[in-house]
Amino acid sequence: MTQRKRQPLPLYRSLRNPDTDIISLAKNGSVINMKSYYPAIASAVPFNVQIASDIYWKGDQDHYTFKEVGPLRVPFPLTWMEWEIPKVIRVNKKIVKDTSLTGIRCGILLSEKPLLKTETPYGAFDSMLFTHHPKTGMTGVWPHIMRFITDDEDLYVKHAFIYPPDMDKGIAEQLGQSYAMLCVPMIIALGLINCRNVKSAPAGELVIPRPRQANHRRKDRNVSSQRVVYHTIVLPGGVEYGTAHSPHDRLSTGEVAVHRVRGHFKHYTKAAPLFGKETGRYWWGWQVRGNPAAGEVHSEYELRK
């Protein structure tokens, strides 16, 4: 029996149906309809940013600063980013599996225009978070709009959470903290997309069934489908032992044991350019460094249930 291949961006595909019912976290878990969100999501350019989720959840670095990530320029006026929290993650540099977060699928709508009109000054873009929990099978929309304000160079200045005025402030703050944690892969993805040596490229097509229309003839209903091109982030490859191509990647000649260095952001200025001429922010893929004569470093981690 042939196993059916899982299609990419399942949350995006399900939300492309305006008749989909979702849970509102702002209204005590009541069921609401997708119709009010559908036009923006249907117009958004979708991105699979699983690589950013893996960098965050599987990497050794637990916290990222906005300064470290760099420019937060949205690639399209309406952008959809989607990822899944891996089954195995690292917390405080220890491997943890089967947590309450395991398998949660996150999708975030980014808009250069305000998603909600308020007195809060508008900035660079608004974001709206959707999540799907595999254990409950429920899809929910978060009550917050996370509004980002940047400077003329698209660097982070501040952000603000905008939530319904009748929502309890204590609950709103708690949900805001969870929202901020869940959306870190989106921040990393924007940082990667704005790196000089990182590309975003079309990765395939999604087949989206067209919703049924009451005024269509029966034989025409749900027959046609729409094909949507989705994008992904293409990172420069990691550097294996002995394959370095730049002075920064060469193996140490000192007494440093062979060890693996995680991928990270680097920023080069006119005062200290890359290769003496290149400036801007770059993503430096993981590398193996050290002198094999000095030994090898193997990390061990405690497994938690």
C-alpha cells in the first residue's frame, strides 16, 4: 500500500476555504467563520519557513535579539508564513521530546497595511497568528495583532500588541507572551530573507479546491481548482570539515578540538567588510572547526519525557 505524500502548508490550504470554522481565543473558544479573514489570506504569498523553525527549536540558541536578526522587511504586501514545531526540540541546550508544543502548526499573516484600525501608531507591518493543534484537531486564531515599528533601514524599533478592548488584560498579557514565543521563527525567517547571501525561491505548487458557490450549476461546483505557488528559504550550505572556502571557515591550527559551530547571523560594515569589500547582514551556516589532533567534542544531552 502506497503511503500518501503529505502536502505542504496544510494550515494555509485549510484556511483558503471561506467556510472553514475556527476557534477564537478572544471569545472563550467560541467557533467563528473564516469569511472575515479569507480575502487577506487568499491574497497572501505563502512561504514554507520550516527551516527557520528548525533553527530556533532545534538549535543551541534559546534567545534571539532583534538587533542580531537585522532588517525586518516583509517580502510582499501580504505574506503568509507557515511552520511546525518539531517533535524533538532543545531547551537550555538539552534535547526534549513530546512536549505540549509538539506538532503544533503555526501560520502567520503579515500585512504592510493595518489589519486593525486603532489609535496605536502604525509601523512597518502587522501580524496575525493562527495555530492548529494536532491532538485536539482544532484550529484557532489568536486575538492579538502584533504591530512592528521599524526605522528607515527596516531595523526593529518596537512592537505593540493590539487586542480587543473588552478582553481581560491579564489573559491578554499571558496570551501575548505565548504569541511572542510562537512567532520567533517568523522573526528569524524575515532576518534570513533579508540576508545578502540568502534567497527565497518558488518551491512548488499547492492545489486549492475552489469553494462551492450556491449560484453555480451543480456540474460546475467544486470542479475547478486553483494552483498557488509557494516559496521557501534557500540557505547557503553548512561547511563540513576540510571544505572551508573563506578565511573565517578554515580549521584552527591551535589546540582546539574538532567541534560543531551552529549557524548564526553576521553583520559586516564598511569598517570591517567581508573579504575586504562586502557589507551587510549574512547567514553563516553551521561549520566544523578545530584541530583533529587535539581531539573531538561530542555533546551529550539528557532526554526528557
